[in-house]
Amino acid sequence: MNAELELGLERRIGKRSAAVIEKHLGITTVGGLLNYFPRRYLSRGELTPISEVPLDEEVTLIARVVSSSTRAMRARRGTLTDVVITDDAGTLKVSFFNGFRAKAELLPGRRALFSGKVTRYAGSLSLTNPDFQLLDEDPDTPGMDPEKLAAMPIPIYPATAKLTSWSIQKVISTLLDTVDLELLDDPLPAEVSSREKFLPAARAYRLIHMPEVPRDWQRARDRFRYQEALVLQSALARRRAQLAAEEATARRPVAGGILTAFDRQLPFTLTAGQSAVGKTLAEELSQDSPMNRLLQGEVGSGKTIVALRAMLQVVDAGGQAALLAPTEVLAAQHFESIRRTLGPLSRDGLLGGSGPDAVQVTLLTGSMPTAARRQAMLDAASGTAGIVIGTHALLSDNVSFYDLGLIVVDEQHRFGVEQRDALRAKASKPPHLLVMTATPIPRTVAMTVFGDLETSVLDELPAGRAPISTHVVGLAENPGWAGRIWSRSREEIDAGHQVYVVCPKIGEDDDGDFSPGEAEPSAADLEGDGPARQLASVTAVVEHLQDEPALAGVSLAPLHGRQDPVLKSATMASFTANETKLLVSTTVIEVGVDVHNATLMVILDADRFGISQLHQLRGRVGRGGLPGTCLLVTTLEPGHPSRRRLDAVAATTDGFELSQEDLKLRREGDILGASQSGGRSTLKLLRVLEHESIIAKARQDAQRIVAADPGLTEHATLAEAIEEYLNPEKEAFLERG
Ligand code: ADP
Ligand code: MG
């Protein structure tokens, strides 16, 4: 037991420091702080090349002050201190709003560590209100040999505006002095450590926080990285083993059932991939151990039919199936399209229908009127409903099933392991599980995020799928194109087709239905001149388009997440029925919405969206055999880093290629968001794309360890680390208890 790691921080660093750490970092235990690793290391000897400083990112750099001047601001009260810093090759402007300390300390010739976010203002790079620390008066290293000092890496911790990397370092060095690291048990099995020549845990903790030479932190980091991979893979291996050992009800195909009738009435032939995956699912559903399968397939590859056929097999065998969608709009769409696809094989609750050879399909969402919802719940509980389609409302405690045999989760990226488990708990025996995702997933990501599932892939699109052509519309270089977008929309509508217009925001004063990846540059606001960029919002665009001559007489409607659900469904229904010709929406239409007649998608301020989001969005057009067009509209100048994403999306429709590109440009936290990773904590040192071989090796180790010792009784410290990973809140809980 590593009791020391669970000890409250105040016992080792005192009440005051512990309170500061808890307030700013949310860390309360010794283990929590020991495992708060530096994000990177700087070397005192060198200056960071200013010319390589990335735009729009948090950076920490060492530079020398060239000049400093302070003046009163024009547009508001207060002063502005402008400091120019250099690394000899380049210079950077640093601005401080009421920067009294900056004015006093950042004198020409002084060297300091700066950290903050780099923005571009009036054509040149600048840092605004960064955190800084003079280097010439380093408090921790009095009287140190200057040569040794120059070589010593400076750990840079993930800091907050209020708690600098510098202060964190000081607290951690106190902690390292007061904790007896030698007492810590090592979660890495001895044979792994000796095979890989890893540092022992105690030494690794010291060196990752207080390296003397770069090699120190590199060795420490390699060890902790592997540990992270092993803990994660062991958790997944254990879960896989547990799932495989469970007993499920076999749902064997029934000759002459609804599925047979359905296949007979299908208006198209299944693709080879659909048939192959269908066969796998049919076999696994026939087993008495639960299926746990991930189905990956491009947008439009026809996953829904595959899932529906699996559901029908279960219904034929007397069970129920639940389909879980990430949004109400999508649940309603699935409900409509599944009933349409089933035709006479689908039965309504009250209207009876075509006898016993039909399945009742029921929609259950949180926003349904009470009476309808109660009826739907009744039908689920009594077994009258064979297929229940819904949102996370299906997860609520008062929803129960008569005999839930199969759960299908659509568009997995919005659903986590916990939610899957909540739904599994609704069946008396573990149900079969099919998870579908449209975002292609590289192998290592699949190994980590979906490591507890087997994988199938649909890698071809159904025949007759028309290509989508994507164009970047740069309004900065071609302002005239703004009007052209709407006359182009008009042409589509006159040809009988429909148009989506997607905006990053709902109204003028909000952030829309998602939080954008990047914040806006703040330098412009600070100086009070130069307008901040106004992003397209659903309300403003609707207003504008109502007066747009090219669209005169066109029926258009807004759709966004903050609307009344009844209005939302009515709007979607009207668009599906081709009454509304042009839909102005937020990303609520991102996943799954299926309107075949829509041929043009205009994405305004497209640079505000991520690559996979754009790819998902454009998958909404070109679905009905009509060629689709997607216009990525941006006001950013050519060459702006955020335009790279747009160029990437315009250059290919290969989802796999795009997802690789996307993962490269994004931060790991987004990939392994808590809701997806199965654990609530995110990875610290492991990068799922970069560290493929580490992950693969750890996976092998984990499988071997779990196979030989399923209860991990011989690996108590590893088991403990897994618990910690799966449930970091335990930490706070024990602390208080
Ligand atoms: P996704 O994988 O994005 O969920 P869908 O299941 O929504 O894709 O399928 C997209 C469209 O393709 C649907 O309209 C569906 O009816 C149609 N479709 C599915 N399979 C085939 C097929 N084998 N041949 C022709 N069209 C198909
Ligand atoms: Mg789909």
C-alpha cells in the first residue's frame, strides 16, 4: 500500500501551501502533487528562439529585455507597459496592462522567464500580460557553480494565471524534502523494470522534478510514460477479461422472422463490408457471452442498416434493443428513418399495424411531453417496444426494460464508458453491445480509448454515393465572394435542392453549442483600437439572409441547441419535408442528420471548427446520389495557421488521413477526453499517436500480467494505480475521511 501517496498534502508541506495548491490546482494529496509533472524543461544556458514561437499557444521562453516604456492608455483608465525582449535573433513585444511589477523589474539588460499566450497584433507577434520571473535572482540556487547552473534544466509546470510555474516548483521541492520516497512501492513489476532498465520510482520522482542534466528528466519521463501505458492497458485488459467472463443471453437468428422479411424488402443490396460485419454480429449475438464490439465506418458508410439488422435478430429472438444517440435531433432522425426503412415491419404503439410480424419502434427522449414519455417508458418496461431509440434519457433511473438484449451506441465520441455501463446495468444479464463511430480511429487510439472492445470496420461507401467537393472561400483576399455564396445557394434551391448554413455561435454574445478550440487574440481589445473579430451567429445570419436579395422568397429557419425541443423537431421535420429550403444552424447537425436532398453546405467562420468536426459536417451533404458541395468560409488571411485545417479538409475526403492530421494538430486531452478514456483522468506523458510502440509493448505486458493473475493479487501496487487512474476522485474522498 502506498499510504504515503494518499496522505493529505498539509501533512507534508504545511497548511498554507497545501491550501494554495488545492485552490489553484485542485490537488490535495502527496501523490497528486508528486505526479504533477513538468510539462517541459528549459535550459538556462540558451535562449528560446523567438522566431519559432508558435502563434496562439501558451509558451514559456527565456529572453533579455531590450527596452521598456510605460504610457497612459487612450481609451480607458490605467497604464500600458510595453517591453521589447530579444533572444539576439528576434524580438517580441510584451505588453502589460497596469503592469507595475513589470515596469519596476523588467529593466533593459535583465533576463527573465516569460510565459503566456502568443498573439498576433497589427502584423507582429506579441505577448500580453505574461507571467514572468527574473532569472538573475533565482531564489533556489544561491552560490551554485555557474557552469552546473547553466546546464541545469528549468522545469516548467502547467501553471495558472495565479500560480506560476515557479511557485509550483518551490512547493514541490519542499515536498521532495519531506516525503520519504524510498518507502514508495513501485507499480511496475520488477521484471518489466529490469528488462527496460527503468529508474526506480523514488529516483524517478526526484529526477523528473529536479533534474541536474537533461538526461535525468528524460530517463524519469520514459519510466513514468511506460507506467502510464501499463496502468491504462492493465485496466483495459482486466475489463476485457471481466466482460468476456460474463454470461449473456444468446439471441440466435430465427428463420422466417422479421429480419428475413426485412432483408427481402431492402431496396438495395448490402455492400460486401456490410454483409461481412453483419455475419460477425449475427454470430456473436448467438453466443452466450456478451458481444462487445466497435463498428467504425466513414460518414455515410451505412452503419445504421447494419445495426438495425442486429437489432432485428435480437427482437426475433424475443429480446429488446436500445439505440442510444448523442442528441435529441439525432435520436428523432433515427426514429423517423428506422421506421421508414422498416415500412410495414414497424408498428406504432396504438395503431396496431400489421400483426405479430412487426416490431414496435419507440422514441424516448427527455423533452417529450410527459404523457408520451410515460407511455414510451411503459412500453419499454413491458416489452411491447422491441426497439427503443433515445438519448441519455434512456440512462435515467426510472427507465427499465423487460428484456434488454442489445445496446447500440451511435456516434461514440459523445458517450463514455460510464454511460455504456449505466445502460448495461438495465439488463438483468449483460446485454450485447455495439458501439458505432464515424470518426476513423488510428490503431493506437483504438487500443487505448476502445481497448475493451473488439473492432470492425466498414471501409467502403455504398454505390451511387456522390462525391463532395470542398472549397475554401477566403473572404480576406476575395471580399466579393461573400455575395456569391448566397447566389450559389439560390442556384441550388432553384434546382430543387436544400442548403445548410453552419455558424460557430448562436447569438452575438455567446460561444455557441460548443467551446471553440482557440480564444481570440486579446491584444486588440487591450489597446482599445482595432475591432475584435465578430463571428457569425445563427441569429445574426438569419436576420441578414432575410434581407439578402439573392435569397428573396426562400424559406429559411434557424436551428440551435438552445431552442425549445418542440421547435427544434418541428424545424427538422420541415427541413426533412423540403418545406424549409435553407437551414441556419450550429453544429447540432454535426452527427447523423440525414436529409438526402441537401446538396450544399456553407460553413461560416469555418476556421473555428476542428478537422473532424468539419469532416462530419460536410458528410451531411451528397447523401442522396446528388453531388455535394461544401464551402469553408473564413475571414482569416491566407497563411494563418488556422487555415491549415481548412486546406487539409478541402484537400481530401479520406477520413482516416484527416483524423491523423487532426490528431497531430490537436492536444492529447481532446483525444482522450475523460468521457472517452474510461478513466476520468487524462494521460500525462503518453501520446497515443507518438508512442505506438510503447503502447503496444505495454498492452502485451498487461495481457500477460492479467492472464496470469486476473485479480492482480500479486500486483497490488499496480492494482492500486489502476484504481487511482479509474477513480481519481477517491483521492479527495480519502483525504476528507
Ligand atoms: P452512417 O454510417 O453515416 O450512419 P447511414 O447508415 O446513415 O450512414 O447510411 C447513409 C445512407 O446510405 C442511408 O440513407 C442509407 O439508407 C444508405 N445506405 C446504407 N447502405 C446502403 C447500401 N448498401 N446501398 C445503398 N444505400 C445504402
Ligand atoms: Mg449514422
